Amino acid sequence: KALSRHGWKLDEIEEVELNEAFAAQVLAVLHDLPFAPEIVNRQGGAIALGHPLGASGARILTTLLHGMKRHGSKKGVATMCIGVGQGITTLVERP
């Protein structure tokens, strides 16, 4: 929904930071949203970097922003869990 609301196409996304409390989460997302695996969690994701309760959204967004700068990416997506089966997506566009 977020991509279509902003007129973005899936193939325009250059960097994706997925919430990854469990490895199976990433596999399920890649099954439903065919992001190129090489642009997903390039820095390692929560399994490698940590999943700080209460701050995981800040960690995910910060990791996305640093990754986009490092790779020169223009469009990125961060996904975060809210709890109780809810989630949120943040779209980031750099000039």
C-alpha cells in the first residue's frame, strides 16, 4: 500500500531494511514482495546487529539511512513491528 500511495514501484527500491526478529520473517516477506535479496538487510539485519526492545524501529531506520548513504541509494524502505501482529513501513527518499 505504501508504495502505491506514493507512486513508487517495487523495482525503484534500492535499499530495504526489514524487521528481522526471526530469519523466517525475511523469507516470508521476500516470498510476498519480490525484493532483490542483495538489497535486503545489507548490514546484517537484527540477527546480526541486535533487536533492542523499545528501540528496534530507531535501529532499523538508522541502519537504512546509513546504508542508503553508503551505497548512494535514492529510495529505501524500512519495516518495523509494533507488536500484537501490527507493523509499519517507512519510505525514505534522498535527493
